[in-house]
Amino acid sequence: MPTCVPRFLCLTEAFMRIPLPVHDALCRINLGLPLSEQVSREAVHAVFDIKKDVVRTALLAAILSGLMAKKPSEDEIFGILKGALERDAVFRNPKLRIPLPHGAPVIGYSSSGKKGFKTINISTPAAIVASCCGVYIAKGCSKATSSVSGSFDFLSMLGYNHDISFEKKKRQMQELGISFFNMEAETPRFAKIYEKRFFLPHALSFALAGLSFPVHIDTMVFGFSHPDVGLSAKVFRRFGYKSVFTVSSTMDNILYLDEIGVCGHVNIATINDSRLRVSRRQAEELF
């Protein structure tokens, strides 16, 4: 017991020095009050600046999961994501463009992960099949958190070299119709704080993986393991995406997949010409 007391006092002292933006955000979340875009953004920056890992992780979890329990707004999600990805200057420079034959569009394909139950990696084989049909795919990938294997793990098992230059990735897409972009590699400062710490969808999950692409995306296809695919699509629109397709599926309205399932219900949100459409359909209707 005596050895535990100093550690407890140390953590208590650390929590008493919570930065003001974090304290303000947590108070609002606790009361069910809205956070502005600025408050959300400043809270994330302040959390990330905390040096003690256990305190930083606990406060980040309180904000990200607290917003979900409160039911987040578009402003809150936008501010949270903007603040988090500013750690790696994701929005500082324009996205790189990959010239394709006949001006073909680039389809960005990624997903939130953190699905309700474990599956094999589905999105990568689907992306490969789509590219074989003549679609140009920029596939986002990361290591597994909720699946048996993530896109990064699946590709590594196939022998894919993730450490190739951007020029080689560009040639891959031009010649093969597909290339892969590792989220952790594109946002290393953020990943160091975030990686392997969260296992269920939260405030960042609405668009995080899709926003980390270093290349210009013409249409974003995003799987989100949560029913509110409409809010996910709105957040992408807020970040400037003109064409968005977000999906999730469930068999019991509790456990959600970040892809289209073959049974149960499928939630679909689309944005074309800034217009949002949301639908919920039986999976059998889509096959």
C-alpha cells in the first residue's frame, strides 16, 4: 500500500493541473452543452501537449467518448479533427494530385476501424477488385485495432512494401489502378499519441482515416462503424470534399461494421453537389 500512495498522489497532482481548454471542454460535455469548433480544437491541442502519457490518454478518452455519449455536433467533430491532424500539418499544404488517363477521378477508400466485432480485413480485397474493374483507388490502411487483421497487416502478409516513395506509389496507381497510403506514416506525431489506445468509435472516428490521405481525392468512400453516417458525410463536406459515400451495417443495431454487410441493415449517406442524402436499407436489397 505505501508504494501505491506516492503514485496516486502524483497522478492526482497531475490531474489538478489540467489545462484550462480541457477543463472547459469537459465541463461542457458533462453538462450536455455544445462545444464550439474553437473550443473543441483548442481542447485537443491542450490535451496533446500534456507530457504524462497516462494523464493525456485519460483526458483524451474523456473528451472523445464523452462527445459520443452527448451526441456530437458537426462543429464539435470538425474542431476535434482539425486540432488533432494539425499536429502533423495535414492541412498546411494542398493535397498532391496524381494525373490519371483521360482525367479519371481518384477514389479514396478508407474506414474508421473499431468495428463491433472482429472480422478478417475486407476493404483491401474489395479495393483490389474495384481497381481491376478500371477504377483508380487510393486505399488508406492502418494496423488492426478491432479486426483480426487491418489493411496494413493484410498487405504486409502479402509482401507489400509500405516504405516506398510517393513517386512509386503514384506510378502504382497510374499503371495498376491502386496504391496504398499508411495512416500512421502520414501522421506520425498524432499516431504516437493515439495508436492502439481506442477500440470503439469515438469523435475522431467520423472522418480521421479519410482525411489523412496525402493525395487529392475526387470521391471519398468511407466506412464508419456507427449508425450516424450522415454526420460523417457532413464532416467530410466541411473539409471540402464534394463527393462522399459513407456506409455502415449492423445485424442487431448495437454492433456495427465499417463496411456494407451481406445481412441486416445498411446505412448509406451520399453527398453530390453539396446535397446530402441518407438512407437505411435491408442488406438483401443491395445484392
